[in-house]
Amino acid sequence: MDFYETLGVKRDAVADDIRKAYRKLARKHHPDLNPGDKTAEDRFKKVQEAYDVLSDPKKKQMYDQVGYYSENGMPSGGAGAGAGSGPNMGFGGFDFSDVFSRAGTRPPGGAPPSGSAGGAGNFQDIFNQWFSRNEASPQKTPQKGTDLEYGLNIDFWQAIRGTQVKLSVIRQEACTACNGTGARAGANAVCPECNGSGNVTQVAGAMRFSLTCPRCEGSGRLGNRCADCHGDGRISKTEIVEVRIPPGAQQGSRLRVAGKGNAGTFGAPAGDLYITVRVEPHPFFRRDGDDIEIAVPVRIDEAGLGTKIEVPTIDGRALLKIPQGTKNGQKFRLREKGVLNARTGSRGDQIVEVTVEAPVVQDERTKELLREYAGLHPDDPRAEIWSKV
């Protein structure tokens, strides 16, 4: 699996591009938003796995160099596994034979070069230590936990008035059995190989390598892998997270719940939980930012003579004055009858568009009145249009 292809980013993508791609795909394929869809669940796991590697600078570096990443550092079918075919070919298909000969060391699978210095370090040993990890202990580098993305559907009134919801979130928490250390309880002696530093130095010819201590795997302490978390220091748990949606939440609003993402490793802080709000439309009220828009019909006599009518608002009924001679499509503003903005503390307005409805003529008396009206007002209302074309 190509992690870059999984996230849909280029190989030279920066951290911000990787994070944005992950959040977009996590929202799309999250199991909570695709109930019963096994394909979406599998896709979500792959996206999580790709982001876990590409968001970690050290894991990403190994992946970019050898085409795969695994905790024990050995090839597991990734792009870099088995890339070389010759006896001196290293990971990724690079030929190290010249380096071996200059360092006076034996290349992997080959015979010792003539005249080699007996005290020179062996590149094969160094590479084995670089790419092979002792599975008894994990790498003890604290890393901040990754962020989580969830989508939340709410109805129109929940968005207007605000609400409190409970989300079932699957997140990684610090393992209680080992207190997040990844090591079995009680196994915490100082490593005699590196004297607690976590690193050892090896020499190959004129080159010096600082390598992770093979005995303690960089922790500086001797310990066995925790049986509960298998050395990761974290375990997956489902947690009920209570989230407050403030009044006036809009479509696409993103809420941040600090510290409710995945737990960090070895004492590092947890990531955050980001919730994207999706608001279901209302059959009558339309929302434009903090304003509410509606359309109400009026009779021709109400528009011509003027009147007062009741119109619905998100707070109930309100009285609207229709001036004499109101035209079809004319808009009126009801101040502070819109949505409360929780950030500014102010309310938007309600915009009322008037649609003038012609009467349905079913009797002779109404026809007479309309003919009389036409005689009193013979002006052509389309004259202005013809003057412009």
C-alpha cells in the first residue's frame, strides 16, 4: 500500500497538506457516517494507518527511504522490500559495494576484501541494527497524539438554539497497565549497554554511526513489552464525549475539543478532536449567515392599499407593515429577528420577500371590478422594458 496514494497527496507534500488530506478522507469514510459499510470502514483504517506514518517525521523518513514502515523495521511487503537483487544491493536498490570496500568491511553475502583492516566495523552489522528492531521494547520517543475528525448531523433548530450532544468516539488512550510506558510493570532497570542514553556508537572505517541501542531499543531502560498494549503505550477504547454546540452553528462549522484525540506516546500530550457540523435544511426558513430569509404571499388588495400582516420568525409570530403600493418581490427587514451569533453576541435580521398573488376570478362582479381598475390605470407596466431593448 502506497501511503501517499492512500491520502491522495504527492510525495513532496508538506505536513499541512498531509493533515488536510487526512481530515477530508477521515470525514468521508468514518464508520459513524457510513453505518454498515465495510468498504468505508476498511478505507478509514487505511487512511488512519497512512496518516500515522506520514504525520510522524521519523516514521515518514524511514518510509521515504525504504518504501515501508513497520515497528520492527524489517520489510513487510512494502515498496522497499526486496528492491535490490544483487549480493551487494541494499534497501531501496542502492549498491553499497563501493562503500563496503572503502570502509574495509565485508559486504553482505560477500567475502572479506583483501587487505581489509581487522578492526574496522562491519556495515552489515550496522545496517542490521538500523533496520532491525528488537521487538521486546518499542522506540521510546514521545510523540504527540494524532487528531481525530468526526462529522455531526444536527437539525435546523439545534443549530439555531444550540444543543448538547454525546458522541461515541473511538480513540487511543494511555495504557493503564503500563501507564503509557509500553513496558511490563517492574522492568525498569538502566540498560548496561548504553548506560541509559539509548544510543550506542559504532565505527566503520572512517565513519562513525550513532545507532539506537539494540538491547533497550532506545529507551535507556530494560523492560519487556506490555501485554495489554503490546509495547505501544496506548490502547483503543470507545469513549462518550459530551460536546456543546453553541447557538448559531452554521453548515460546515468546525468545533475543537482539546485533548480528545488520540493519546500521545510515552507522556506526550494527546491530539484534539475536530467535529464538522452539517445542518439539515428547514422547509420554510432559509439561512444566509446570521440572517433568516422567508417569502410570504399577499393579496393584490393588500399590496395596493397597504396593510399589516403576521409573519413567522424563529422566535414566533411578528407583525409586518405592508406599505401602500407594495410591488411583487419587494423585500422588508425585521431587525434582530435573525440568528444569534455566539461569538459576537449580536443577532442577524429576518428578510421578508413579498409575493403578490393575483386573484382567481370566478364571478362576474370580480371581473367588473378588475375591468374598472384597468380603466382607471391604463398605463402599460411593460413600457419601460420596451424602451430599453
